Amino acid sequence: MLVIVTENYDELSKIAAKKVAELVRKKPTAVLGLATGSSPIGLYKELIRMHKNEGLDFSKVTTFNLDEYIGLTPDHPESYNYFMRKNLFDELNVDERFINVPQGMLDVKNIPAIEEFCTWYEDEIKKAGGIDLQVLGIGVNGHIAFNEPGSSLGSRTRVKTLTEETRKANVRFFNSEEEVPKYAVSMGVGTIMEAKELLLLANGKGKAKAIKATVEGPITAMVPATIVQMHSKATLIVDKEAASELTRKYEGWIV
Ligand code: F6R
């Protein structure tokens, strides 16, 4: 696991974008796993800049998003589908047919329909040849995608109940806590671990404890992000604040 500590969020975003761009240039048909939330926004802005100013071509790239709230239509302003369109896809030349965001309009009580969708999503990832590079954020509780503490480390795409902590963290995007969805469909920890490469981004003091646990703590389902220690090609890009609780720190990079 490579941990890159940056001065600030801007530097974090530029290093992350460079990595994604390198892959897309080397493999124009790359399969990207994408995250929503505030952490990758700078990365997405930089990719848009590279597309517009440097001709970075996404026309053959396939994307799979990690998760989606249940109960929000794709055009709901807080749906992850909408987020991805506004913050990335609308500004790039990604082929609509190659964009995959999990379906949010599922009935949590209809287990067969949910299972059918989740199996289909996993199969689509396999058919695309697997994810080459998975972008991840991390929750303050150490979740990755919506794999909340206690999620099986071998889990696959499924419906998850959001913890109160996560719902509270996300209330800033809604009018009230009641409006924050209770469930989400999410790639599993096992699904994420099958990506050929992981790129986890974290910034700000609020993420410091989760980053310490992820880098230095024991691997535990209670902090799902700790499983990235087992990945053969994982890079964490964290700003100084998110790295502030790491004890094994050297000038520049930490390996
Ligand atoms: C979003 C996702 C979540 C976020 C995490 C951090 O697709 O999978 O796990 O990455 O909640 O969110 P931010 O970046 O908003 O702090």
C-alpha cells in the first residue's frame, strides 16, 4: 500500500487525476470504478480540465459507480446518478452506453428483484473485463462505498442499511434528516477488492481517525477500509490533515 501525503486538497486531486489520466492514455478502453461525495470532486474537475485542454479521450472508457441511494430517481438532485452527470459525465465524452450507476429505484422488500439487479451489476463488471482502477472515498467511520462497519469483507453488491452516523454526515445535502434515504445499493467489499487497482482519497481532519485505522490498524470488518491493506495495488492519497494521526510518517511519501 502506498500512502501519498499531500500539502492540500488541490495537490491531492491533481495527483489522483494524473494517475487516472495515465491509465486512460495507456488503455483507452479502461474500466473505471467511480465514487461520489466531496472527496473526488477535485479529481473530476481536473479530469474535465484535461479532457477540454489536453484532449484526454474518454470515448472508449467504461465506468461503474460504487453505489446509489434507494428510493431516489436518477434525476433527483441528491441521487448519485445525478451527481455523476453534473460533476463529471456531462463534461466528458464518455459514451452513454458505457456508463453504469446502480439502479436506485428498487423496492427494498422485493428481495428477488434486488438480487436480480445486484447479480446483473456484478455480471456487467465481469463482462467489461473487471475494474482497472477503483476510485474510493472513505467515511468518517471507515466505510468504503456504503459498506458500513460490520460489513462482511467478502461481500458482493447488495442492499445496505445506512448507519445513523452516515445519514447524519449526509444530511447536509438534504432538507432534513427524514429525507436522507435509509438504504443504498452498494458494491460489496469483495467486489471492490477485485478491482485491479485501488485509489483511495481522503482530506480533512474529520478523516484522520479513519485513515489511521486504515493504514495502521488491524484489518477488521468494523472498519471496512482496513481491507485495502490486503490489496496488491492500493494507493491512498491523503492531505496533511487526514494524515495527521499517522504515526509512521516520513518527509514526503509514506510507504
Ligand atoms: C460515495 C461513497 C462513500 C463516500 C464516503 C466519503 O460513492 O462510496 O463511501 O466515498 O462517504 O464521502 P465524502 O467524500 O463526501 O467525505
